[in-house]
Amino acid sequence: MYAAHFVEGGTETHLVASGERAERLRTAGVRVNGTPLDAPVLDPDDAGSTPLDLAVVAVKHHHLDQALDDLAPFVGPQTTIVSVLNGLDSEQRIADRFGSEGVLLCIALGMAAGREGTEVTYLSPGQLVIGTAPHLAAPGRVDAVGAALDRAGLAWQAPEDMEHEMWWKFMVNTCINQASAVMRLPYAAFTEAGPARSLMLALRDEVVAVSHPAGVPLGPADCERWDEVLRGLPAEGHTSMLQDVLAGRPTEVSLFADHVVDLGAAHGIPTPYNQTMSWLLG
């Protein structure tokens, strides 16, 4: 989806892939909202690698290591790397691999998209929230990425407290992705009082509880903000985790429930709802 926007905005865009995936992308291609994606494949096994200006890492968490192996030949000192992965640790893993000076923090909000085979469809590309931290890339890289997103027609913002934004998105993913995956219900089911919403709120409240000893406290304003965002999502839209469950793919429960359970154990905070999600989805 992001690649299609960059292509439409006139930015030279490539898909980085190796092995069977590279061959599949070359032969079968990808269609985004019915339009073939005109983005050549860069294969790390091919000779003549040239560093990229911007690398957008957009894979499932369990594919991150392979993605970084594929990306390695195309990363240079000027390469800025943005991860749209869920969870709280992908940026650190990327920084550990390539150095921190090119890594920005990023979360994706309000995206409603799905994939079946070679067909990618989206109702809304949502908005990217980007920023940095003292140990990561210089602030000027945020402006450069923002300019690229403007050309691509992608909405973005750069808040001052990016770490708080990361935790807010972690709270959102933990409550709605997991609740929707086990209940197998779309967004609309979580906007009205009932079992589905009650489960979502219980998962949310456990994240709020562990956020305080973790040093990034979430509060009522963050919960109200999520309710406002939820009401604006497509009523029949499915979260990415629900899509994974329905397609029989592995889920990212280790990023959400397991992380909350670990934090709860470290700080003496009960997390029975997230523990149950780990048992059901793990």
C-alpha cells in the first residue's frame, strides 16, 4: 500500500526481497486496489547494490530478521529506516543491526487494509506518526521523510513526545487486535456495550496499569482518544490480527499479550486477560 503511494507520487520505488518471494513478486506481481504495482524488485543476491535514501520496513514481526538480512546490502550512512511494525521493539532491533543514526520511530494509525494472495486492498491508508529520540536519528531526517510522505500523498504528523505515542499505539494494538482475533468480530462490535467491548477494555486497562512502572504512563485522555479513533474506523473493517487468524497465519501475540504479561510479572501487576490471550492465540 505504501509502495503504491510512493509510485503514484513520482518517487523511484522498489520492493526488497530475496529467494522465492523475489521470484513470486517478479512473476505474479502485486495489485493494489486493482492496479498493478509498478515497483521493481531489488534482490540482495544480485550484484551492484546501491544504498537507498529511505527504507520502509513493513512486514510481520516474525519476518523482521529475514527482512533485515535482505535490506542489509542497500543500507548506507545516508539511509533513513522507518518501521511500521507493531510493538515496541522493532526500531531497537533495526538500530542494533545497522546503527541508530538512521532509525526513526514510527507508528501507523487508522489504516484499514488487507491482503489475499497478490491482491492488496485498502479503504484508508491512515496516517503515519514519525519522530525520533535522543539515541536515534537526527531531527532533520524527520523533515526529509515528511517531505517524501507529502509527495506520496500520505498523511503524517511529528508529535513532540514520540515515546508516549508508541505506548499509546501499543495499548491500541493490545486491546483491539487481540479482542477482535478471539471474538472474530469487526470494529463496530467494539463500539457498543457488550462482551466484545468489555474484553477490549479489560485488555486496555492492563496495558495502562503496566505503563506506569514502565515509565511511560497512560491515562484517561489516552483511553478517550482511542475511543474516538475507534468510532472513526470502518465499521466492518478487520484488524490485521483477525485477518491472520481467519487466514490461518501466525499472529503477533508475542508482541502484545506476552509483553504485557512479562511487564506485569516484573512489577507485580496481575494481567489475567492478556495471559488468556497468550494461551488462546499463541
